[in-house]
Amino acid sequence: MVVARIPFISPMNVIMKNLNIGMIGYGFMGRTHSNAYSQVNHFFPLKYKPVLKAVCARDAEKVRSFADQWGYESVETDWRKVVERKDIDAIDICTPNNLHKEIALAAAANGKMVLCEKPLSMNTAEGEEMVAAIERAGVPNTVWYNYRRAPAVTLAKQLIDSGKLGRIFHYRANFLQDWTISADLPQGGAALWRLDAAAAGSGVTGDLLAHCIDTALWLNGSITDVSAMTETFIKERKHTLTGQIEKVSIDDACTFFCHFKNGSLGLFESTRYARGHKALYTLEVNGEHASLKWDLHDLHRLQWFDHGDEGIVRGWRSVHVSDGDQPYMKNWWVPGLQIGYEHTFIHQVADFLKALEEGKPCSPTFREALETQKVCDAVISSAKERTWKTIAS
Amino acid sequence: MVVARIPFISPMNVIMKNLNIGMIGYGFMGRTHSNAYSQVNHFFPLKYKPVLKAVCARDAEKVRSFADQWGYESVETDWRKVVERKDIDAIDICTPNNLHKEIALAAAANGKMVLCEKPLSMNTAEGEEMVAAIERAGVPNTVWYNYRRAPAVTLAKQLIDSGKLGRIFHYRANFLQDWTISADLPQGGAALWRLDAAAAGSGVTGDLLAHCIDTALWLNGSITDVSAMTETFIKERKHTLTGQIEKVSIDDACTFFCHFKNGSLGLFESTRYARGHKALYTLEVNGEHASLKWDLHDLHRLQWFDHGDEGIVRGWRSVHVSDGDQPYMKNWWVPGLQIGYEHTFIHQVADFLKALEEGKPCSPTFREALETQKVCDAVISSAKERTWKTIAS
Amino acid sequence: MVVARIPFISPMNVIMKNLNIGMIGYGFMGRTHSNAYSQVNHFFPLKYKPVLKAVCARDAEKVRSFADQWGYESVETDWRKVVERKDIDAIDICTPNNLHKEIALAAAANGKMVLCEKPLSMNTAEGEEMVAAIERAGVPNTVWYNYRRAPAVTLAKQLIDSGKLGRIFHYRANFLQDWTISADLPQGGAALWRLDAAAAGSGVTGDLLAHCIDTALWLNGSITDVSAMTETFIKERKHTLTGQIEKVSIDDACTFFCHFKNGSLGLFESTRYARGHKALYTLEVNGEHASLKWDLHDLHRLQWFDHGDEGIVRGWRSVHVSDGDQPYMKNWWVPGLQIGYEHTFIHQVADFLKALEEGKPCSPTFREALETQKVCDAVISSAKERTWKTIAS
Amino acid sequence: MVVARIPFISPMNVIMKNLNIGMIGYGFMGRTHSNAYSQVNHFFPLKYKPVLKAVCARDAEKVRSFADQWGYESVETDWRKVVERKDIDAIDICTPNNLHKEIALAAAANGKMVLCEKPLSMNTAEGEEMVAAIERAGVPNTVWYNYRRAPAVTLAKQLIDSGKLGRIFHYRANFLQDWTISADLPQGGAALWRLDAAAAGSGVTGDLLAHCIDTALWLNGSITDVSAMTETFIKERKHTLTGQIEKVSIDDACTFFCHFKNGSLGLFESTRYARGHKALYTLEVNGEHASLKWDLHDLHRLQWFDHGDEGIVRGWRSVHVSDGDQPYMKNWWVPGLQIGYEHTFIHQVADFLKALEEGKPCSPTFREALETQKVCDAVISSAKERTWKTIAS
């Protein structure tokens, strides 16, 4: 395109229909979702407009402050009231994992759309119950596996689907962090429920690997069997709620390899003990003709290798995903100007609203997210039993 | 900090005072500024809250659409009306450069605060007039040299000011783009006024080098003299407004070296003919004890070299500027999650509003931005006359 | 050091004793070893000087040409003659793996020192026989796991041994190539014996993972148990020797995870189907206080992360291992000037000769290399039986 | 090529003619040249074979030690004897710059070939005298601008000559070091003659920029005019020979911009005060259709951007220059295995010997190297006089 740096045209919103949101939970994910609802119509031409109708949490004072900050019209302290309110169209579940099922079932029973934080559930059994309920209700639904909508990851999907990679041999992903290395860090409670299996279901498997697995299933299809190893490096920590030193119930690290249905091999690893990595989610796909890599720490770049390039200048290309012909980017700035983490959520809302317009599902649906749950469960039990596990299809 | 990945605490806004904004112009910068006003109170605890009171442009239909998208309460098609409106506190100037002076003078005369896009003016003479007017009026003012507020650049400032680098030997910056290489690209008009000296004042010098110079003056102090070379690679282009092939009036490329008052040497380059670079603004500072580098294409990273590190493991550190103890970042997400381009504008608004609270100026003020103008003028005339030029201090 | 770029002082060789080498095999490794013998005294101050006494291969004409090129004094076509020659002190085994044992045993029986290419043997049983023979003979011996002597890897060893990393949590390594993706590539014969299990013992496990395992055992101690997966992507290839399409007997890809005796987790992968990677041997070690990474494609660099660095400028350091205080580098050029692949072999010869002087063993000895063989065997059988395997200590 | 990782075929040397070398000087460059002579026939198929006939230096004991190390057959302490010896074919000049002219003239007068270290001379006048003498004598000659023969740089030449870049807009190079920052470093004498203008002619201009200029002239053609700035940061240092504090006579840093005859702009910088850079020689060429970059710190890589690539996957390619179809690399190892600094000298000797075989000149000849001298002189005088200088063509 000749005039590539002329600013992309601002989108225009022709007709607006309100979509009234009731959000339950207001922690870290409450912020990312609220931001997404606030921003989506500024950048994407859509018929629907989210309205921040209500936010719910147990602490009345804190939830009021949160509502003020983001412009929620009302607050609730009992989530059951939110799912029953007539003026609310969609329930957004941002609570710890152990509440996902109950809320989703109630929301579905009240005919509400549901946007649920990942992972879908504590385990496969819960997830199956949720899928059944949501599909019985026939309401639009999605699970916030936001990294699919990093433009570079969406571009990866587009490249794979185009057939440019040919037969896939390897899929590789990891999610490495280092924030729990200190033995002084407590577990549990509002800030640290991710370290408590009673609230989270599992450790890095559900928190981090679930992201890697969701992206993998999307990019490379089904996983058929897995063999896994987990470890808990720090065996005991003080629990925030009890004040007592208690056994740590989560997996601190988890590694597994697997077969994909397409014949390729998978290798996945996650840990919170990789000193030097804050949130290093990387993925790599090796195909017969081309390969690609991505890294959350520089999420606006895709690494691309095309074996079809002339031999003397063949090499990995560092693609700065900021051009108007790359996924989502014509709605943002001009080439060379990067976007960040929170945009992945804005993209998911944009796609959800567009899907509403078109009467289509917004991937990943509860049913799709259930597949990730199955793999997570197989991984956990494989590690426990030190044996391969097959994924029921 | 033990619990580094516990989400940073959401800021709370205690008391809110409205700051009514009237924005003139609605192009690319209109979007970045509107976004900044919309977002700032979601992430920064401030007493002031910008209200999008009016936006102004000549095309009534388009400006209406823009106002709808961003939630401006009203539109105007004559900027003089905006600067006179009683319900407006601050004028934001986003027009092409040739209107900056007239609007700023009128705004000042009406006692409005002024936030002016960079560069301040077409030339030093205009800039001096603007500084005089704004200071006579005694109104808060700032110029949108947004890159100062990329967290990595602000961190650079903090490191330099701490004395960690010691005596500075070299300051090096460039801003390389490649979007005007095609001879088929026209010049002038609403979309391409940056290619027309009548609207822009100069080419890459005012558009790109001005950013580099502003940051340099901020980080490394005054420039005393310069020697420059400019080039116009494509001599004629069709003009959008006249439809005629006309002589290109801007500099396509500009390079200069200089002395800083602190004894260090400066080297600056900008071009729109560097194939492969979309918006590569880089800077590097070499000091006696340490050096640092930054690159807009990965704006969330700072490269840092500390000669005091143990010799066997000494090397450039790639610092992912996303921790709560790094500038602005405690207001965003958690470590490892990057922000992007538009955040630099949000930070400038946050700082402007904080400065209002505290009754302090928000850097760069008109007076400070005038220094950049002086260097730009010296550069242009040095190139024309093929001789060194001294900067009047 | 103030004068860091003053060239490192040229080493001087005081007294010279000849060490007469008889090399068996003359392929790729024949070249790397011949080069190492030719170069070592130019750069390292040593009392011993290798003399290229004889080279042996079945093709008389080709071995003569090779001898001329490298200055071997004589040629042989029967390796048994070489191991029996009185004028030879040390036998260098560069043949395909299936000849290692027989030659090593004969060499030991004749009282020759032995330098054996890796992997030590076709399997653990062979390896044990070799260790017994060489130790019974009491002759100096070493196995060419050359990557230990990449200066950055040796530096990694030094850093780990210093305790700077603290408790180790993770060890991660892979060796990725892409040269066998084409189904048209034949297997077997002089050029492609690595694709034939009858000559090589295994595929990527013995060829590539053996390197990763050797380095891991050296850096991180013993492996206690493993769980592995292997794959052969292309099931049949034409055999160079028979001209027939035959079943492919090797593993094209191999992945395993494991526990180290020190409590850390290991993750290893190798493949020749990772499009875009020519010879990507990477390793990473995550410790409580620090982490390090290395990559064969840029072998002169070590990545180093020190959590003890001040928070605001903490990041991965890219250490250019070319300074005089870094391993082996004072013997080469000046800081900033990199060395390459072949130097790892020169370093091993230098260390072997120095060890001779001092009457010490040169690591890895046959006994040490046997440990790698045990892990390889456990990996192959774990993959076959889809179960964990314990490594006999 | 299907079998890309089958080791490149070892070269064979059919007929050998000795080329007797007499080397004058034995410092850092003495080592790189001696190594090149020792190695060239091991890797390159050539009819000529360098023989290390004599090495000359004033210190009899040290030169004897050096000769022993490298296998020189004899030593001399008076360079005049070397240039007169009948058994010597070629004189290699490795002395400080202030001796180049006298030795070259004497060598030419004796009908010897001459291989002269860079820069050719102390200044243009000397250089012209040398060119006249060498051309009058009609002897083969070359100047050791070794970086041309880094495979990635030679590949750059091949790409530019192929026309793939189209019209060139920008040529950019720098050479940054940091080893003279300490004020305690003395100047002058055997180890530090590069800091003494009486021995070196100039500072970074002749030592470092000369490399950048030579490569630039080779890749991008003639320079027509220059404007330069130099600086001496540390004004006085102890002189090694006198023991006195003396004025520093060299340029510590030098920057210039220029026009090339082909219409492109050049920008060059060199310094020994860029903390964190050991020997960072980088170059970048921006053309209409493609761009390339190179960096001595990772000399085995070329960065390549091709605007013709499909938009969504366009990006800078990091080309690992280690394949058999890339310059010089079929003579080394297998893809993915890098070579280092000293190989650039081996390549120059290989090319010199091949040129001898073919009766052709080996670039850069004295005449070609004189062009670099002219630019250096113009740069120095431009900086002194603060004005543009034209290069006489």
C-alpha cells in the first residue's frame, strides 16, 4: 500500500444497541474486562455497546470505589442478585475458579449471556455441567482465553490455516514466571488464591498451562494423549486465611509432552520458579515449509521462518505486527506503534459483540474451553500416576 | 518485593474536579489525545477529571462522527468559537503546525490552558510569540512530546539524574521511517500535510527529529551548536490540493551532529527513506560508568549497561519495564505485561492533571519546547548554508 | 582492568614434547580434530605438541588426499595397524559409532591413549566394556563432548560452581535441526550413517541429545529418572548402501523430562524436523538467585540474569564472552572479537595436553561419558515402553 | 539442497607452489596474519602455499619466541634485511603506521609482493607515493581491510551488486569501543602506539573509521564530500616512552556525514568512549527495495529486510551466514556452526593466493586503499576547519 502511514481510518459506529454488563468479581481481571468494555467502541465499529450496569463483590466499600473508578452504574454484594437482575444482559465471571460453576449455572438459568474467566472450571466434571447448562439455555457465551487475540497470535492462526507451514511436526509452548520463589510468600486469600488448590483447582496447570493449551488446540487441533510431570518446590507456606503454616496444595511446575491428532508432537512447560521470567509465554510451531514463534514479553512481534525464501538470505523474520493488514491493527495506530497486553481483552469483546451482531458463537465457547479442561485434568492425573493418559474426544 | 505479581493496587480518585476540554483538530493526534482523556482516571488517582466538552473541525459531518465515537458533548466547525466558549477550561491543539500559533494566542487571550501538539510552532519566531503570550496569560500549558513518558524513557531520565552514568560522552538518536519511498505518494492535504512545508514548517526535522531533540534536551541538557545535512530524495510529487505535480518543499532526511553544554557529542538522524523501519526512534547515551539505549519499536524495554558489574558477567541488560517500581507501571498490570504507544499520552495527561493539583508546570512547557524549535531552526539553516550554527541560549 | 584492549599476551611454549597422534576416520570430525591439533600450540602455552603421525581410512586415495591437506606424515587403510604402531602415542577415534568399542579396546590393549568421538558407544553395555578396558590399561582418555569448552558454557560451569545461582529449580536444553525434513534424503552410507541405527546406535538421542545430556550432567549433576517420547516422522527412506527403500530405524525426534539428584527438574528435546533451526543447541538453568542461557547459534554469548541487581534495571544480560578474564579467551584476540565452533575442539586438546602435563584426567573421561550413555539408553527404552525409567547410579 | 547438513566437501590442493613470506612486525596483527597463513591451505583449495620464511622485529628474544610459536624458519631484527632477502617472495607489513611507507617502498624496490596492514599510510601524500612505487614495481599487493571478508559482509556486497536493494538512500556505519575511557591509561609505546598520532597518524579515524570507510567504498561507491566533527575527551595522558604527562594528539571520537556519488547519504561515527561496546562495528544500507545490517559483535549474521516479502509476514530476517551457498562457508563446517574473527584474515589470504593463480589483483589494492586515505584526510581537516571538504576523485 502506497500510503501505509496515513493513519488508519477511525471506525464509525452506525447503530448502537446497549449490552448491559453485570460483572462479578473485581480483581485483576475485573480491571482488564472493565477496560475492554470502556474502550471497545472507541476503536471498533460495532452495533453493540457494552454498558457497565453493575459490579459485584463482597466488600461493599471496595466495590463502590471500583464502580466509581470505572463508571459502573450500581454495585451489588451478593452475586445471586446480579444474575437475577432484569436490567442485565450478560454476566461476566471474574471470581476465583471455585465459583465459576455455580455462577454460570445460575446465569444460564436466568437466560443471561456469560463471559467467564479462564480456566472454565475446577475440573472436567464441573466443566461438562457448565457446558450442558449453557447450551440448554442457548445463551451466547465465551471464555476469556485472551491471548488468542494478541494480533501476532491471531496472525499465527491465519498463517497456519493458510497452509503455509505444511505438515506440522512440532508444537512447543511454555509459560515461565518467577514470582513465587520466596518461601516467605504466603498462600491463599483474596490476593493469593492462585496458590490454593481449593480456590484455583490446580497451580500452574490451570493458571498458566491452560492458556498454552487453549492456544495450542486452536492453532494445532486436538491432543490425543499426554505424559506429565509436576513438582511442588516449596512444600509448606503460611495460609493467609488461617495464619497457619499449611501444606502447599498446588503444582509449582508442570511439564508434559503429547501427541496431537495431526501427528505432530507437543511439548509444554510451566513454572513459577524460572528466575528472570516475569510472564514468559512462548509458543513455537514447526512445519514442513515454515515455522513461527511468539513471546508474550514482546507480544507485538511474530517470528517467522519461511523455507521458501532464497537460500542465501533465509532467516527468521522479526515481524512487527503493527500494520493495517495485520489482525486487529487497522483499528489502532500507525505502523511501528505497538499495542500492549490489555488490548487482547478489547479484541475479545470486539469479537464477542460482532458475533452477537451476526448471530454466531464467539470462540472459545464453553464447549471449546472444556477441551482445555480435559487436557489439564489428564495432565494432573498423568503426573500423579506417572503414566500416559488418553484424552477422551 | 516478595509478592511482586500480586496485582498493583487500583488507584482511587478521592475528589473529582472537572476539566473541560475543547479539542481543535481530530486526526491521528485527536484520537491519541481523546483516548488519553478517556483513560486517565481509570488508572491514575487524580483530583481532576477531563470532560470531553467540544471537538472542532471544518467538516461538520466528520467531526460529528468523531464526537459520537469518543463521547464529546458538542462539536464546532470554527475554532474561534471553541476558544471563546465559557464552558471550556483547556484548549487542545491538534491541527497542522501552521495553525498552532494563531490558536494558542487566541486561547491564551481567553485565559484558557493550552495543550499543544508538537512541534510547538513553524519556527522559532512563532514560538517566541507563543511563549510570550502564554506566559503573559499565566495559564498552564504543555506540549505533547509524548515519548518522554514512555516508561523506559522516563526511567532513563531517572538513571541519568541519579548520576549512575557519570560524565556523558555521547548522545545518539535517530528516527527512521520508510513510508514515503514511493514516488507515487502525493503531498499535502488533510492526510499528507506533513509532506508540505507550508503546513508543516519542515519535513522530518520538525516531525521526527523534534521528538529526538526534545528527549535529548530533557535527558542531556542544552545543545550549543550544530552542523547539519538535509536531503530531498524525491524532488516532485503531485499535490493533493492542487492536483498538480509540484516541487517537494520538505526535507526527506536530516542528519546533524552537535555539542552539548555538558561537553558530550550528539549525533542525530532522521529520514523517511530507511526501508524496513516503520517508526524506529532509538536513543543511546554513553556515560563514563554506564550506558543506556531505547527503541520505540519495543518501547517497553530499556537496554542498560553497567560497567560496575562483575567483569565475567558484564553485558547489556534488556530491562522489561513492567514492574511496579518502574515509572508509571504500578498503575497498569503486573510484571511482564507490556503497555504500548497510546499510554505515553495517558501519562502526559496524568502528569498534567497532577501538576494542576499541585500548582506546578507540566514539562515540557511552551518555554521548554521553544528550545527544541531553536535547535530545529539551527539545523535547517546549517544544512542550507553548509556551516555550523550556534544555538542562542 | 584498565588496558583491556591491549592484545592479550601471546603464550609461549617453553619445552616441547611430541605427542604422536594416529587418527582413525577422516570425515567431518576428522577435520575438526586435525584442526585442533594444528592450532593448539599457536594459542596455548603447553609442554606437549601433537604430531600428526598417521590417519587411517579404507579409501586409500581419499585418505592420502586428506593427509596431504593436513600434513599427516603417513596413511593407513587398516585401523588395526594404527593401534599397533610403535610410533603412535594416542589414538583418535572418529569413525561411526559402531566401531568405537572395538578400536578403543584394541588401542587400550596396546597401551595407547584414546580420544574418542561422542557418543562413547552404541549403548551402555559397550560403554561399560570400554571403561573397564581403558581403566585396566590406565591410559589417558577423553571423549569429544566439545561443547563443554565453548567459553560461554565453561563460564556457565564456573558461575554455577560459584554458588551464584543458589538452589537449582530447572534445567532445560534442546538441540533442534531441520536437515532431514525432505523425504528424498536417503539414509546410511559414509555421508548419512547418522540416519542408520546399525551404524549410529540411535538417531537424535545419541547424536544430539547426548551433547545436551553431557553438558547437563557436568553443570547440574546426576539424573535419577526419565520419561521420554520419541518419533520417526519419515518411516521409510532409500538406503545408500543397498539402493532399496528401507524402514528408518532411528528416532527423528526425542523429548524427555527427568529429575536431577539435586531436586531440580530437567526438560530435554531434540529433533531434525524443526524448520528454521540449523543447529540450535540451547540450554537454560534457573536458580533461586540467578539464571543463565546459552545458544550454539551465537555461541560466543551467555545470557545472564541476576536477581540481586537493583530492581529498576534488572534484566537479562547479553554477555559477549570475549574478554581476557573469561574462560579460554585470553589466548585468543581482544574483547569484542568472537571465536567460533572449531575452537571448542582446540580447547579440548589444550585441556587434554595440560592434563597430561599435570598427570590428571581430562574430563569427560570414558567413565564420565558412560553416564551420558546410561541416560540415553534409559531415554530410548522409556520411549519404547511408555514408562518412567530409573538411571542406575 | 536436500542434503544440506552433509559436511561440505573438503577442498583438495592439486599443485603446490610455495610463497615465501617475510613478516615485519609481530604484534596483534602479526598473530592474525600468521594464523591466516597457517590455516589457509587446510580449508581452501589453492595452488599456492604460504611458507613462513622470516619474521622481523627489533627485540631479538621476543621475535625468536614468536617465530617458534608460529613456525617461522628464521628471524631478523632489521627490516631492511628482510626486504632484501632473495628467498622471500612477499613482505607482510604489520608495523605501526609510521613505518608503512618506508618498508613498502623498499619492498617494491626489491620486487617483492606487499601485503600491508591498514590504514595504508599516515596520510594521502604518503599513500600516493606508495601507490606510485608499487605500481611502478608491478608487484601484487593488497591492504588488510579484513572485514570485507566476513562472510556476512561479502554477502552484503553480493546482494547490493545483484540490484536487490535498488536505489540506495542511506549508508550508515559506526565503530564504537570503550577501552580508553580511563584517564589512567597511558599513551604511546609498543602496546599503545594507536593512542599516539606520531605513530598512528590519527586516532579513531585511521584505526576504526578507516575500516568503515573501506567497506563503504566497496559496497556503495565513491564519497564526494564530507563534514566532520572530532573530539579528544581526555586531553593529557602519561606517555609510555617518556614517562611524562603529554598532550593527547589523537582524535578520541570522530563523526562525519557525507554524500556518495550515487546520491545516497552517508553517516559515520567512531569513538573509544562508548561504554558497553567492545568493538561494535555496525553497518546498514537502506535501499528502495531492501535493506541490510551487519554487526561485528555477531559477525556471522546478516540482517536483511526485503520489502517484496508478503506484507503480513514482512520483517527483518536474521540470516545465520553458515550455509554452503553463502560466501566462504562451504570451506568451513556445516550449517549453524559459526566462524569467528580470525577467519576474515584467512579469507583474505585465500583470495590473495587465488588472485596470484589467476594473475589478477586482490582487492583492496594499494590504489583502492588510497581512496580510504583520502576520505580520512578530508575528515580530519573538515573537523579541524569546521567546514565541508570535497574528496578529490
